[in-house]
Amino acid sequence: GENVEQHPSTLSVQEGDSAVIKCTYSDSASNYFPWYKQELGKRPQLIIDIRSNVGEKKDQRIAVTLNKTAKHFSLHITETQPEDSAVYFCAASKPGGSYIPTFGRGTSLIVHP
Amino acid sequence: NAGVMQNPRHLVRRRGQEARLRCSPMKGHSHVYWYRQLPEEGLKFMVYLQKENIIDESGMPKERFSAEFPKEGPSILRIQQVVRGDSAAYFCASSPSVGHSYEQYFGPGTRLTVT
């Protein structure tokens, strides 16, 4: 089955800096890669996603890049703000069957004011 | 359009009791997924259901755990004879159509504590 590795497990940055979270996946058939943000005690919420037919997608201060050959994708957050502090999860899923995403273990992002 | 609803939000059970967790998907969504999240860990898939059908239960323990999504009413995740290791946050997610959209919308979760 699919295996998703996520790094780092913890990321501490100063307000205004950029943050990058990286994930690798094992199944070359995976073609959908969502990123979720989970604040403490809250539900995971989709913040951005990318499909395998594009290499990059951007939405204001967040962007995701995908390298299908290397089977890795990354989340980039620019001009970080304290409210960006949360746990971020990457996931990978593939068509056919149940489209069930496999999640990474999460990255705890701490943005210091 | 109300989001995914889960209840109760917090549930305390003593060892050996039963836990029933409910999930009402978003309006128009017919696919429900249950996940378990242990502290400082990711979301682990348990079971995927459509109305009146279990599609994939590969992530759900064979014993003590069961799930259903009846024609009417919410999806229910049932844990019998709970043990301390069952303490976790249980999230459900729904999606409108597997072939149309991959996106899953999560509920607020039920935090189960087994004493």
C-alpha cells in the first residue's frame, strides 16, 4: 500500500519567515495530494491540494509543488504569521477503489511573534 | 449548508463499556470515512462507507469495532468493550462523490477517553 513520509515533525520559525514542509510517497499511481491544517483541538481543514497533472499551485501565501518523478511534494508558506501555527498534514490518494488518502504523521509549525 | 456534524464531542467510558460515535455528513454527501487520531500522530483510516454499504474496512480492527451508515440517519462507529488503548480522537469525513471530487470534509471529531 501507499506510504507517506513527512518531514520535519516540528518546525519553528520567526514571524515573517518562510516555512517548508516536505512529503514523499511510494505509490506512483497516486495522483491527488491534499494538505490539511489542524489547529489544536480542531478539525483538519483542507488548505490546498494539487493533482498530478500540474507541478505547482499557489494560493496567496501558500503554495504546493509536486515532483512526480521523485515522488515528493512540498508545502511552502511565505510571510508566516502566528495564526499559521498548527499541525499540517500531507496526504496522497489514487484513483480507483476507495480514493482513501494516506496521511503523513504531521508537522507541528510554530511561528514565533 | 451545515458542515459535517459529529456527536458527542467528548465521550468518557469505563473499560468494558460500549462507545457509540455518530457522524452526519454534509448535505448531499453520500460517502463517509472514519479516522482515528492518537496524540501527536496522523490520521489513520478505519472504514469507508456509502449508504447501507461498507466499501472498505481494511483499517478497522476485526474485533470490537463496527460501523454502519443506514439509509436514514447518521453513520455510527461502535466500539464494544472499550479498552484504554481506544482512547483517541475519532474523526469522520464526507465527500460528495468519489469519482467527482476527492476532497474530504472533516467533522469536529469525538474525543473518546477510556478510564
